[in-house]
Amino acid sequence: MCLGVPGKITEIYEIDGLKMGQLDFSGVQRETCLEYVPEAKVGQYALVHVGFAINLLEEEEAQETLDLIREVIAFEEEEKINEPEEPKDS
């Protein structure tokens, strides 16, 4: 399974002929390749997989996706808390 995470494009520039950008992922800035979304503009949201923007998203869709990711993380953390401890070897 692949996981694409939405990020907001905050800056666009070129490196060695490649369209690149800085994206904000809930406060974390990451450099991302924008070659697959040449129509991307600052302020838009992009779905990013392993450092490549693979699709552009509306803000509402990006927020819904981020909310779902947060729910999955919260569920996993809750499951870890509720797991019974395994006996330790003496």
C-alpha cells in the first residue's frame, strides 16, 4: 500500500532543470519534486509520495485526508495503550 500525504505549496523554484518546491506538512517543511504537476502554484495543495507531488488537491480534500490520517494515528496509539503487556522472562 502506498501513502500519499497532502502538503501546501509554499514556494516553487527550479534545481538543475527540475521544478521543485517547498511544501508545508502540518508545520514541517520539505522539498518536493513538482515535475508531475507542472501546473502547480504557490498556495495549492499537492498529494506527495516519496518526495514527488503526484496530484493537486483542493484545500477541503487535503484537510479531509489529513483528518483521516490523524484518526488512524490516534486509533493506533489507543490500541497500543489497550494492549495487554506480555509477561517478561525472568
